[in-house]
Amino acid sequence: MKVAGYDISYINFGNFRLDGGAMFGSVPKNLWCKLIKVDEENCIPLATRCLVLEGFGKKILVDCGNGTKWDEKRKKIFNIQAKEPNQLGLDPDSVTDLLLTHLHFDHCGGISNSNGGRVYKNAKIWVQKDNLDNAKSPTIREKASYLEENYKVIESGDHFLIEGDKEIFPNIKVHVINGHTKGQQWIEISDNNDTLLYPSDLMPTSRHLQIPYHMGYDMCVDTLLKEKKDFLDYAVNKNALIVFQHDPDVESGRIKKTGEDRFGLE
Ligand SMILES: [Zn+2]
């Protein structure tokens, strides 16, 4: 697929699972269980679908999954089936830039190997400054999601700390949001012809299309709901293609408005 001068492909670094109740916040199970398969431990399967963008002399990877450096205990809890980039046809040395939406482990765990070294040795790492600061001193609630072995490699090599909304590469813009976690960013790849949006945890799966269907992990719900409504209106307006990072089977789709604050997928 080509959008705004970039050859774009999706790469799922491997599925994992999280508690279904936590993934749908205050939505009752008798509603969300109709949308997705739930296992005997009440967990739902989730992908770690990342973007590879090639164009303008760059090969940009957006997020990099859970990574493979997990102990058996945590591997089992989260049923982590992460693969190495090489196993998925991506040479890590060929990546020029690694753009991270935020530093929760399921988005950036692939950044480092078990020796604490960088996996993408030649890549410049891009993340919001606010999010790195947040990762370094998380609240008790987020401590389990921001792991030192991930964020500490960022400053050990080439990196750029983004401050605010910015076009960081030709036709690639980042938009800061703070409801899910402080300093998250969603990604827009667009020109006058077409737009692709990567909402990351603002809308993790296609099952989270309706505004109240958000995660229990979200730090500031009121902020998130407003940001999500703004995002959905923006997506409808641009007739943008949305890529769902965590959806186990729906990779992407375009959104239409079906009523007051109601949305459907095409
Ligand atoms: Zn997250």
C-alpha cells in the first residue's frame, strides 16, 4: 500500500493477551463478550501490529511490540508470543528511525534485547519528551507498564525527544494525547490524496470504536473520551484509513458516522 509517498506495511510482532474486563473498562462483560472471543481465564487475544514506512530515504518503524526478553512467569500471564524482527522478514539494522507512540511495554518492549542492548542499532528513536519523563517516574498504577529495561536504552544512543504536535518527517505528523497516559502520540501519514491514522491505545481495536468502549488502563478517562471524540471526527472528516494496533483480526478500516457520537466501520 502506498500513502503520501510511503510504501506502508503492517507487521504483527506477535499476539499476547490481557484481561477482557480491563480492556473494556466500565462496559459490562455481557456486552463486550459479544464482540471478541474470551478465554477460560477471562482474557482476550491482542495483536501488536506495527507500521513499516519506507519513503523519502527512510525506513521508519512505528512501535515494536512486546519484544522477546520475557521470563517464563510473565510470558505465561500475558501469553506473549513475540517474534524477533528477523523472523518476520524485517532486518533490524535496516531501520533508520523508530517512532514510538508511548513506552508501555507492549509498544516498545522490542526496543532492547536480554543483554540490555538496542535491537535497532542504526535507528534514531523518536518519542515524546513528556512520555519519557512519565516512564522514568510513573505512578504506582503505571509502574508495571513502564519497564526500565525499555526506556533506559533510549538515551544510550541516537534519539530525539519530541515536544508537542509536529511534522517530524515529510507527510508524517504526530499528535499528542494525554488520556491513556501522559505524552502518548497518535500518528498521521497524509497528503492531499489520502490519510492513514494510527491511534495506538486511543482506540486499540475495532471493538473500541464507540466512544464509551475504552480501557480500564486509561489514566484520565474524561481527557481520553474528549480526545477520542476529536480523533473520530477527524478520521471521518478525512475519510482516513485507521490501523488498529491491538486488534487480533481486523487490521484496518475506514470510519463512518452513524449517528450522534456513534460510529461504524467500513
Ligand atoms: Zn498503552
